[in-house]
Amino acid sequence: MKFENLLSEVREANLSYLMLARQMIVEDKAEASFRLGIDTELADMIASLSSGQLLKIASSNMLMCRFRFDDRIVWDLITSHSKERETGMGSVHAAILLGSRELETLQ
């Protein structure tokens, strides 16, 4: 992939992410803040952005979103193909771990 194509993909991902984030925040700010891993101040700022501002921010060559979990345990739970995964318990356990981290950052 050429560098210009890569930058174009990053900008497209940024715009998609910001548009989704704004829509989620408008619909339910508390849930969006939790799911996006952002505080309510940032959620308010994103919700207040105009379409022009969204486009300007999205045109950055830096990816706006990032992986929120960096623990091997969480990745193992999410990608597990074991019996635990079939029952959905791996996803539940991962959600509990991620949720508790969000609470720690809010306190």
C-alpha cells in the first residue's frame, strides 16, 4: 500500500469514527462515554462539533481511535475459541474486566 493510500485510509477511518462517536453520544452520552472510553467532557466536545470541524479533525494523518485493551488476558478472552467462548462467557468476562478499568479511570 502506498503512503498516500494509507493516509487516505486513515482519514476515512477518522471520519467514520468521529461520525459514529457523535451519533452514539447524541443518542446516549453515558453509554457512549463508556463504550468509547472517553470522559463526559470530551463527549460533550465531540457532540458539539460542526460537520466542518469534524472533517477538519478527520483529515489528520494521525489515527483518532486506538485499541483500548492492551492486556493479553483480555485479548485471549475475546479471541478464545474454547467452550467458554461458545457460551459467551469469555466475552462477558472481558466486558467485566474492561468495565472495571473504566470505573477506575473515572474515580
